[in-house]
Amino acid sequence: MQLVVARVGRAHGIKGEVTVEVRTDEPELRLGPGAVLLTDPASTGPLTIETGRVHSGRLLLRFAGVRDRNAAEALRNTLLIAEVDPEETPEDPDEYYDHQLMDLDVVTVDGAEVGRITEISHLPSQDLFVVERADGTEVLIPFVEEIVVEIDLEEQRAVIDPPPGLIDDRAEVASARDAEAASGEAEAGSAGDGSDGSASGSGESASGSGEDATGADA
């Protein structure tokens, strides 16, 4: 099985080194000297890693046969692809390969269905699940233990405990609009008949709707 493990960035220096955007939790295994990687576009590779080092927090690689800045710059935006045994799993039991997480059903701790993982986005600060909902919209779920509380590969699901607004911010927006509308109607009623009690009652009703919407988010 083929997995994208890095993307080539800009050239570094004049001797053929390139920066790379790492997309694997095991760079020392996938991107070590001697590793032979396929590429996308395929015509660019395969590429054999000759040397690697970390500079200012970025991984720098030099590939066999790439000796100058022009050749290095020609590799920019190339995806580096490793051949991985489908049965292989990370050494850390709390880590997962992207292919293990793809297509998992995402549900909340209360059992509510959220959607299906269609992509894992690897950002410098954290990884994100791109989750497609039944209506075709997408929601981004940070892959952190405070939110993703369980990965069950046997049941093919990811269980999340989302903070308010993460997966249903539209409900909050609707609630706020309803509250404003109710408040406006209450003020109009108060101005029309001078009844303070009517305005107060409408205000309490709007507040209740807001609380219900917040509860749904949680």
C-alpha cells in the first residue's frame, strides 16, 4: 500500500537540499537516508534519500543525483510516497496511519452521528479530521485526545466529545437570530401597550431557546 509521507518544499542553499513538509509520524523510518520513495508526479521519481538533517525546526533532505539549487527547486511540491505493508501498525498504540482512519464513522459520546472521515489534514500544529456530513457539508475535527476520545478500528468508528460550537455552530447562529427577533417583538409589544409583563415573558422565552440550542451543541 502507498502512503504519502512528505511534500517537497523550496530549495535550501545551493547544494541540492530541499525543505520537506512531513506527513508521517515516523519520519526517522520513512524519510531516513537510503529510503527509496515513489513520487507524485510519477515522472519525478523514484527518489532515494541521500542525507537528512533538521535545520531551524524543518527537515532538510538531499536526494541522490540532485546536486544544485535548480535541480532541487524542480522538485518543489512533489509528493513523496512510501510503500507500506497494509498489516503494519505504528509502534505507539495511540498512533494511527492515515489509511486506518479513513472512512471511519464519527459519532459523539452521546451516540449522535456526525459523519464520515474523508481526509486527514496534517498541519504544523495538529492533525485534523475532515468529516463529511450526510448533507454533504464538511466539519473539521482536531485530532487531539480532549476531543477524539476513542478510536475503535473493529467497529470502524471515532468517538468525539466536541466542545460547544465545533460541529453545530449553525444552531448557535440560528438561536441568536431567534433571540434577537423575539426581543424585537417584545420591545414592539411593550411600546404598543405599555405592558412590562408581556416584554418580560417574551424575553424569558427567547433565553430558553438559546439554552436549548447551546445544549444541542454540547
